[in-house]
Amino acid sequence: MKKIEVLGSGCPKCKQTARIMQMAVEELGIQATVEKVEDINEIINRGIVATPAVVIDGKVVFSGRIPTLDEAKEALKRE
């Protein structure tokens, strides 16, 4: 099962990113969890400087922008 984390302060862009990642999971029919990480210290400790950021199984795949649904699906297929 894939672990998808959306890192950000909980702002509208971060929430939209989490929704897009959840839609991508559902459309692809894969098993994955989508978690939001809003603890600013944890985000900084991971070296993220621009949010929203998406981490799939420990690898940063997007940072500083909202991915499109197609980009999200491609990232899930790759990782």
C-alpha cells in the first residue's frame, strides 16, 4: 500500500492538493493512504521549503504547486 503525504499548513491550496491526490488514488483503483501533514516543524525537518508538497512513499514528487489530476496519476504510477 502506498503512503501519500500532503505537506502544508492546511491552507486552501494544501486541501485542494489532498483532494486531487485522493481522486487520483480512486481513479487508478490503487491501495493508498492520503495523509495531511500540517506540523510546520515536521515540514521544515523534511527539508520542504515550498508548500503544498506531495510525498509518495518517502519521496518528494511535488513541491510549491498544486499538481493537476493527470500529474498526480502519473506520479502514482511512477512511484
